[in-house]
Amino acid sequence: MPAAVEPVSVARRSGKSEVHILRRTQEQRTAETRAALFAAAVATISRLGYSGASNAEIADEAGVSRGAITHHFATRAAFIAEVVRWVFEQEVAAYQQIQRDRHVGTRVSDWPAISWEVLSRPSGVAVLEIFVASRSDPELASLIRPAQQAIEEAAASAFFDRIGATVRDPAAIRLVVWAVRGMALGREFIDDPGSMQASVDLLTSMFARLSPSGNLEELIG
Amino acid sequence: MPAAVEPVSVARRSGKSEVHILRRTQEQRTAETRAALFAAAVATISRLGYSGASNAEIADEAGVSRGAITHHFATRAAFIAEVVRWVFEQEVAAYQQIQRDRHVGTRVSDWPAISWEVLSRPSGVAVLEIFVASRSDPELASLIRPAQQAIEEAAASAFFDRIGATVRDPAAIRLVVWAVRGMALGREFIDDPGSMQASVDLLTSMFARLSPSGNLEELIG
DNA sequence: AAACATACTGTCAAGCATGCACGTAATAAT
DNA sequence: ATTATTACGTGCATGCTTGACAGTATGTTT
């Protein structure tokens, strides 16, 4: 049936050959579809929660069929693991961009606000949900474990280097990251989500009062 | 078939009637089975994660059949919601017992350690997993919402009353509770789970240094 | 332009979880 | 004792999700 509709790339007859208005290289098609799938996964998990985010839902959100997911990723666990890595890359970039654009991050008291801004976004909460889900999925757990370690080290470097820390005690950074993650998650379950900001501000002010100079030793000493 | 095996309550013939060694009232049977199911739910969620904790797994862990769950709870969501309430009751009791037995809780700097001790237990993490799962289950979400509010108020009272707070600012208590929950969750995903204690200790020392007197105004001021 | 490679779609089978219906065992009531 | 009521076990049916496969469309190479 040559009269079939072509939803995405509209075709026209010009002479004998068909030229497509939207002509993309295979590389572009792959990159765009994968990006759309990653974004759709985050959006769908944010909207429906992890177990509500089936491949069918994600594919619908991305405007493709489930087969596209099957084609690009060997298994669902592999797909989700790549979603995690994609988000991590964006988070690292966001850390750096915030530090650069707003000239913050040189003092430890900047950490809570920066972490909150990055990790409280839908993608941050989505990744946390994936982490929780990985506890019932050994395959997924084994795939995201290395990614988790990588992000932990990347975040640590981004923070420690910025303040010029002499001791790289992970306790402070873990406190900030997981406390902020916990608050981001908790925001989903309280009546007034905006009120969680006050708790973040309190953590920030505690950091600032304990380390006026902004260095880490003063805080952990 | 009178020769059938009776696995739990052994029967003996004495004269014409059968007396059972383990004779419990219906009330006792119900209470014990429900308690076993609650404990089994927590244990199974801790071991396999929420979506790995099917009713079949939980029933196996409790030593009963799936039918027992069906009998006692109208639906799975109702079952899980009662698990949450059961855990909350235990948590409130644990808060009070710790404060009583160890004579702590009169200073805000006691909060992190007490919260950690209670919320980092398997049941605390299990409840958090249930909360996350409720995002994809509207029925479950609507059932645990009131329980969540109740525990929040109960915890607030337990803490505020104990330190004799004049201002009952929820920001501090939310910071502690959700930061601790986040750290308890994070502990499941780092290489050395024991190292999270250092972050809890850091939070504790920050509270102590900012509020040597132990009252809340000093901390949030 | 023809042949090939890659991207994507639609359908099907298998597995698993929940809820339901019915059967059996244990306790309570008469 | 008997009958009733409650507690619990077991098999069936439905719905949903993932993975597999065969087919179609689009892009690339020669």
C-alpha cells in the first residue's frame, strides 16, 4: 500500500526519486531517538513512578514504538542503566555549569544549595527511584553499580577541587548528597512540597555558620 | 481423609474427642498470623526490594499461604498500608523507649542519632521503599497518606515536647528525618555501608556545636 | 539504481502477580 | 454433639510486561 501515512518524515515525489523533507543521517536518527528515549524515561518515571514506567509507557512518551527500545538496548536493565548514566552526565555538567555561571562552589556552605538544585530535579528523583528498584533486579544492580561509583567520584572531585580541600574526607560530601536526596524524595510525600526548601536552607546556614571561611577542615574539625 | 497431616497444630485422640496441643483463640490466631505477615513483609522487602516482595514471597517467609493474606486484607494495597502503620507504631515506641532508657532526647543534638537508630533499621528502609512504590499505585498512595501525616506529627511531638521547644518549626525536624532517611537509603548503595555512620556523626556534631545548650532556637537562629 | 545495512513497527508467546471461588481445618456457639 | 463461624489452603482466570521475531521504512554504499 503506497498510500500509507508517514507520520514523521513526510515524503514528496520530485521526478522519479523521493526526497524526504526531514533527512537525517543514521547517526542523527540514532542519537535523537536515544535522547528522546532517555528524556521520556525520566519524564515517565517522574510522572508514574518506576514500576509504572513500563517500556510501553516510555515509548509512548517518546513517540516511538516499543520496538525502538528493543532495537537500541539489549534488555530493559541495559536501557535503564543507560538512562542512569545519561542523567549522571547531565548532573555533572549541571554542577560545573552552576559553579561557573554563578561563581559559587568555592565554599563548603555552597554545597547544599548546589546539590539541591541538581538532585531535586525530576531526573535526580527518577535516578533515586531506579536505585531503589535495582534492589529487586540483580541484573540492573550490577549494571548501575559502576556508574554509581563513577558519579560519586566525579561529584567528590567537582566539590573538593573547587574549594581546594587538603583532606578529602568523604563523610561531608556523603552527608550532603544523601541528605539532599532524602529531602528531594521526601518532598514528594509531604503536603506542601515547597516547604522542604526551608530545611535545605537550614542545612545551608548550618554549613555557613560552622565554616565561615568556607574550607572543609573548619566544618569537620 | 482423617489421616491427613496437620503441620501446625498436632492433634491427639483422647477418648472420643480431639484435643489440640496448640489451642489458640481465634483472636490469637488472627493476631499472631497478622504479626507474622507484617514482620515477613518487612523482612522480604528488605531482602528482595519492594517489587521483589510479592505476596507469595511474603507468605512463604511468614510460613502461611497466600490465602491467609487474602483473608486478612481486602487487597494488596490495604495489606501494605497496614504494614506501614505497623512499622510506624513500632517506630514511635522505639523513639520513646530510646529516650527513656538512655535518658537522651532533651537536646536537639540528640535527634540525628536517635532518628538514625530508628529509621536506618530494615523496617525503616522498607517503609521508604513502600513510599517510593506508592508513586505508581494510587490506591496505595491514598491509603498511606494519612498514616504519613500521623507519623510526622507524632515524631514532631516526641521531639519538640522532649526538648521543651517554644517554637515548633518543622524545618529542623524535616531536615533530620529526611536527611537520615536519605542516608539510610544511601547506605544500601555504597561499597562500605558502615562508613555512612561517619556522615551521621558529622550531622550530630554540627547540631551539637551550633546548639551547645540543646535548645532549638539556638540552632535555627 | 540496485543492493545492503540500519532503524523502526507490529504481533506473538511465556512468565508472573493479583484477585476470586471454592474446599478444608480450627474455633465458637447452641 | 451439632452446627455455625472464622481462619486458612489451593487452583483458576485475567491482566500486564518483557523478550523474540518477522516485516517495513529509511539511509548508505557502490
